[in-house]
Amino acid sequence: MKRISNLIPLLTAIAFFSLLLIASCSKERSSGATPAQEQEASQVSSESDAEADLVFNGVFDNAMGVNNDLGIAGTGVFTGKTDTLVPVPRCFTVTITRASANVLFPAHVVIDFGTAGCPGPDGHLRRGKIIIEYTNRLIIPGASATVTLDGFYVDSVKVQGTLTVTNASANSTRIFKVDVTGAKLTRPNGNYTEWTSHKTITQIEGFNTPDFPRDDVFRIEGNSNGHARRGNLIVGWESGITEPLIKRFTCQWVVKGIIKTVRVNSSATSPWVATLNFGTGGCDDQAIVTINGVAHQITLP
């Protein structure tokens, strides 16, 4: 999978046009906008949506990966705990609190990355706390977890919001509903992204090894919307997965799928709709961003 945190630096690097910030622009305007302004607004919306998605996908992985009592050990910052070939030193602490020693749930978990920062297996620095309330082990149908954040940063970006995971599995198919509300990513210069997301994650491979994630493959579907500020530009959008994203545990990148981002005040047929195409299934670091009919191949870190 193209991991969420791995793509954060990409979102700046793919600025393949020289974008012009308009000092007088306090809100998005489609009518009468120049091509440069349209390009800028489309790129800001696509990048902002992708960054928020990547960050909160990482939060989901961390909630799932604490241990096998709570989820499936070995995802997110816990990568390597189920694979001795990839040892990952820990610079964070995990505190698990239960009502009593003999009652596993509900469980209260705090993942504390400290105040100085803790580098993860993806190379990004985290600090602050991820706080999770579990009703049951997340692989159990009907189980849920609510995740909140306390002074949490990924690199220099402050991350706020609530993520709720619900196991909606049925007929032996593992399905998770993942909702993000009240999300806000804030940069030191005051730029921010406000975001809401509703996703369905369905396991499509790896059923016979429920406690071993390395053979798992998931299909991701859903939509999101948000607003972002970049300097004097404020842009709103709606984004949808038009071809399901395919995530393999053994690949650090998304291997397939397309996300389409449509700005507020634009139509779905506008030439300024942005699409991000992750490929046709191969595990590689290439993706295609297309705006106004112009496709650009990009290399993902």
C-alpha cells in the first residue's frame, strides 16, 4: 500500500505547475477564474484530501495494530512485531487500562509518542497521544473503537479529529466501517485542512490466517469532503473513490484504484476535476495525477 504517512511529502512534491496565490481571493471562485487559478484550486483540493486520507489511514492502522487482544498485531507503527525480519525499535509507550484484570473489555488504550517526537517505520516523526476506546477485539463482528487525539502531530502537522471503526462483518467477510469527523490538519504557517470521511474496508484475501496480517489484501471504497486554506485561498471539495483502492499488507503503496476530487462550485464534468490513479495492481512507486486532461506520472516516496 502507498502508506498514508509515506505520501505526505509527495503532496508537496507533485506541484508540477507554478501556482499563483491570488492575494485578493478569500474564497474559491469558479466563474471568471483564470486557468492558473483553476489549476491551483484543483490541485489544492486534491492534495489536501489525499493528505488527510493518508494521515487518518495511519491512525486506523495504529488502532488496529496494538496487539492481538485488541486487533491484529503488527500494523501501523507496530509493523515488525509479527515479522522478525523487520524489527522495529519502539520509542513510544502503550498503556492499556481495563475495569478489572479479569474483564478484557471495554479497554482504554493510550499510545504515547512523547513530546520530543518518535520516528516510525515509515520515517515520519510523531508526537502526542492516540487515545482509543475498544468495545471488543476489532476483528469480532459488532466490535468498535473510538479514537481521539491529544496534542498529536505527524512531522510538523497538528492532527485533530475523531475516528470511529466498526466491524460490520457478515457472512464470513471481514468488513470495517471507518468514519472520520471533525478532522483538522494544521501547519505551522496557519494553513489548514478540515475534513470528513466515510469509508468501507473489505478484506478480499488472507481469510485463512486471521491473526497473521502479511497475506491480507483489502478493498477500500467511500467518499470524503473538506475545506482547505492555503494562504489567501480557501477551497472546498467532495472526493470519491471511483475505482476501489486495493491495499496489500506486503506492499507499502496502494497498488490499484482511482480517487476523483470535484471542487465546490464545479461540476463532475469540469475539466478541472482531479484524478489520482494508483495503477493496475503491481507493487511499485508510480502513480498518475490528471488535471484538465494533462496526465503526470509521479514517483512516490
